[in-house]
Amino acid sequence: MVIRGRAPLRISFGGGGTDVEPFCVEQGGAIIGSTINKYAYCSIVPREDDQIVVHSLDFDMTVKYNTRENFVYDGRLDLVTAALKAMEISQGCEVYLQCDAPPGSGLGTSSTVMVALLVAMARWRGIGLDGYALADLAYGVERLDLKIDGGYQDQYASTFGGFNFIEFHGRNNVVVNPLRIKKDIIHELQYNLLLCYTGNIHVSANIIKDQVKNYEKKDAFDAMCEVKALAYAMKDELLKGNLHSFGKLLDYGWQSKKRMSSKITNPQIDELYEEALKAGALGGKLLGAGGGGYLLMYCPYNVRHKVAERMEQVGGQLADWNFELRGAQAWTADERRWDYDRVKVVNTNGEYTFQL
């Protein structure tokens, strides 16, 4: 038996950074975003002994534990170590991890990996967790146990999936509002958006630390308030189907967010963004905390091809993607059905059958 967990990565349209304490506790944060069809995967294969062997397929790294020993954070796959402790895993197993995007890409990869880990472990142990419990546990393990700086949005976005407007007032005070958007609007929005990899990755915790340090500065604080207000405006325009207005609000939000920290952008990102605007894009933003990763641009259909061509000319790498409306999932698979060496193809008077 194999237990699998899958959680979708996310893109945020507006409000990024307002989900980070102390702003969200003192002022209340708000984010609008959606999940996409890129995922983090976790596979668990139970063993009969006390050994836990974790394989990171992306980093070609293997870490071994023993269930009779205390799990220690040593800088090697600490996300997995923390998840094992939180779920009180006491049986041997093989764990395989894989993600469709690299860390620092701005798509919430580390938190999404944590959600995939926890939903698979919960399925294995027969523990029922609703969306809020799963997201809160993922936040607690990553932010409190591991002390990785960051906000709340990634865990909740990945857990619930789809288009959401999420309001934050601190731990145990998060409200996920699913957005009921017509399919035609979703299809048109996806067609008008370009997702472009800038070629750089970032350490979001460093940028968030700088953002929190700037919280007391008036300009940065005002920028956070503007970003929050724009998230509400973007929600209204999206629900009404006013997509070009939504695209312009992406630009206003990006201009405001850059005032929250000097680390959010760099000359290469600025050039890529400006060239996209010159080619006809109405607005966009860098996803995640900033500093690198994926750039999201809104382009009217009649200039979409021009924007795409120009972004590639100046070094961007366009990604193939679509929206994903489902959140974190777990399921089991029967390995006995995968033994292809035992399968024989039998031809009986031109009719082919398969026998084990």
C-alpha cells in the first residue's frame, strides 16, 4: 500500500505581506489568490521495521531516521522532521517528496510541501483533519516549531484550493471566503494572464524579516494598508468580471508592495516588468515575498502574444499553467497492481487479453 498526498501551489493577486504578523494581528490582513495546477507530492510506503527513510527527489537527497530516537533538526529536510514529530509517526516508512516548482519561486513551495506531508500522514494514521485544522497545523509546524519567518496565506491557500479571499487576524482567527466566479470569467482570466519565470529564486524569510523591520516606518506601513485595500477592490472587480480593471489593480498593488521593502524587487525584475507594460500589459506583480521567482502579468488578448514575445526576448521563461480549483488531497494505491513483470499478453485468434 502507498499513501499519497498532493497539495496545489498558489498564486496571489493582491494583499501579499498583510498576512504577516504583527500587521495582520494589529490591523487585519487580507489576500486574494488562487491555486494552480502545479503541485507538491508526498508518497508514504509503510515498512515493517523502525526505519524512516526520506527521499527528496528534487534535491536527490536521502535522510534516515529511527522511530526509537528523538527527531533532531540538523538542516537536512527539517520540514519532514518537523512533520514526523507533529504527527507522532512511530512506524517505519519510506517517504518520497517531489514538487513542481523550486524553493524560492514565489509559489509557496515550502508550505505546500508541508501541507502535502501532513495530509498524507493524516490519511495514513486515520486522523480526520478539516481544512482549518490542517492549515493551522501546517502553519504551526513551519512558523512556530521550525521558526521559519512568513505569513499565513500559503498554508491556507494550498489546503483549501481554488479562488479565495482570505482574512487574517492572527492564529486561530483566519477566515477563508471561497469566491464563486463564473467559469467564463475564470477561463478569460487564465487566458489573459502570463506566468513568467525570472530565472532567480529568493529566500522569502529574509525579505519578510526586512518587511517586519519596516513596519514602524510610515511609508512602509501606509503601503501595507494600500495593499490590503487593493485586495478588497480586486475581489470586487473579479467577482463582477471587470478583468481589465482587475489587471490595472495588479499594477497598483505591485507599486505599493515595492515600498514595503527594498528587497522585494531588483533591476532585472524591474526591466522585465517595464518591457511587458510597454508591449501592452496592463499590470502584474512578482509572486511571493519578492526578490525573484515568478512574475505574473495581465495582458488583453490582442496584445498577449506581443507581451509573451517581449518577455522571452529580455530573459523571461514563460510557464504553461492553469487554475486548480481543488485543494489538498490524499489517497491510497495498491502496489500489487503495478507488477508489470507478471503481466502476459495473450493473443487468441486476434483478441488480446492480459493475464497475471
